[in-house]
Amino acid sequence: MVLSETTVVGGIDDHAGREPGDGAQEARERGAYWTAELAPYARASVPRSIAGLLTSVVPYFGLLVAMYFSLRVSYFLTLGIGVLAAGFLLRTYIVFHDCTHGSYLPTKRGNAWLGAACGVLVFAPFANWRHNHAVHHATAADLDRRGQGDVPTLTVSEYNAKEWRGRVGYRLFRNPLVMFGLGPLFAMILGPRIVPRSARPRIRHSVHLTNLALAVLVAGACLLVGWRDYLLIQAPPALLAGSAGIWLFYVQHQFEDTYWDRNTEWTYADAALRGSSYLKLSKVLQFFSGNIGLHHVHHLNSRIPNYNLQAAHDSNPVFQSVPTLSIWDGLRATRLKLWDEDSRQLVTFAQARAATAARAVGSRPSSAQA
């Protein structure tokens, strides 16, 4: 389910006014347009890729060493250094992410080897993560193909149809304390260690080899510095970077006026330009997040490396009208839980209750009709 650039189709109002039978031809024409328009940015640069490694992986290792020596001074100092280390770990994750798209280095083999190595640092099996993330790109905002590589999202009617246990479970999962507190522990540490029974051999091997490499790395670190010091050093940046990563992934698709559609009406370009946000960050935060806030460009063409996303965004006027979020908008978006197919908005539980009640009242026959 990996998409090539020619899969990218459409515009912000891609299916507006479409006549029956016109969709395939229109998709091909607009796909060709976007492929040509973004092709100059979908080229990896070895010097810039090396610079990216020198400003992500290298300082991350250096700060872990600094955290070890700071333990003898004050753990508050260790935690302070850990916050900075988390930023570089997040940046390392973006390098890993680009490798899964085959965009960070010019060759497929180079991306695979570097991605597998970075995968050990971020606790993620390369082939397994690459597959799940490709599914996410292929199905983002498609209501009929939810469930893999995305944040589980129910429609209002689906939520109302669940028994109370299902509703409680969904509420717990979507609670920010669970999603951003316990979420990193499962999403980064525990979940990736599990091999799905239905996994292909290549994916299964990726999980096993990553688990083995992690076991050797963690055992070696514990023998070198002790298990207690290892946890005191490794846990803060891993959990902080994990929380930040989950929040970034969340706000990139979960905002009030986002786009979801049924498969018959869904288009890849609408999912990118209307269902993926432009999270406008300061230059410092944009650096540590590897430009991933320019998510609309990334979803339109995932072969663009992170260091070219800003230039690609600035080059095309259509990108100036995509959904733009501030950090405050992103924080407020965590209140939104359900997709309302009638209003075509992501809504809170309270808004969903009010809308359901209003529809119930509207559907009752009047006394005159009775």
C-alpha cells in the first residue's frame, strides 16, 4: 500500500462538482500536476542528510553522556539536560520517519540501513513501522478504512451505538492523561515489541531483530552504568519525546475543521490539504520537530525530505490556504473526540450529546402529523 507520487491527486475542492466517470481522469491529471510541481523538492541531499544526523543523533548521544555525569551533581540538572535530549531524540525520530518513506537518503538501501539503526534508538522496528505508516498515508481521513497507523476515531453514531463498556473504554483512550501520559509507554516501549500474528515474515524479522538489538544495547548500558542509572538517564527523554511525538501526530489530523469522507468520495489530496494541518511553530520548535508541522506538504508528497518541506510549502500558493494551527490551537484540539458526519466537524463529547439530542427532537413527529 505504499503510494508513489503519481497517487497524489486533486486539490482543496477536489471532488466538488465532479461528474460521474470523471474521477479517474481528473485524478490522473491532478496527480501529474502535483508530481511535476513538487518533484524538485523530492530529492535527497547527502550533505543536508549528514548535517541532519550531526544535529540529531550526535547531540542526543552527547547529552545522554552529560546526563550520566550530572547524576553526581543533581538529578534536577539531569532532568534539565533530559528535556534537551528529548528534543534531539524527537529530531532523530524524524530522520527515522523520513527513512521509512525512502526520502532521507538517495538510495533505498541507504534509507533501510540508516532507518534500521535509528529505529533501535527510537525503539521502533523499521519494516513494521514503515508498513503501518504507509497504510496511514494511504487511508488518512478515509472513514471506511480506519484503524491502522492512525489515532482511533469514532463517529458520533458509532459511539452512540456502543454499549456503556465500549463508550467508557473510548473515553479513557481519548483522555489526554492516558493518550499523552501512558501513551508513550505503550506506543514506544511495549507495543513495538509485539509481533502481530498476521505479520509477513519480513515484518516479523524486523521486530525480532530490533528487539534483539535493543536487548543487547540495554544490557550493555546496564552493565556499563548500572540499571538504576540507565533508567534515570533513558526514561525522561524517551517519555518526553514520546509524549511530544504523539501530540504532534494527533494535531496533524485531529482538529475541528479537519476532513473525513467515505471511500467513494475520499481523495488523497483532500486528505493532505484539508485533513492534514500546518502546525505553525517557532523556528526552535520547528528545528526539533524536523519540520513535521508542515504536514500537509508531507502528506501530499511523502518523498520530500524534512529539510525541503519549508521550501516546498513556500513555493506554492495553494499551501497558504491549508488549515493552520498555533500551539494553542493544537492544545485545544485535544478536547475533540468524535467525528460528526452531519456537521462534518470533529466535536467534543458535550457537542455530540447536544447534536444527538437535537436530532432526536427533530425526528419526532409533530402533533399535527400524529
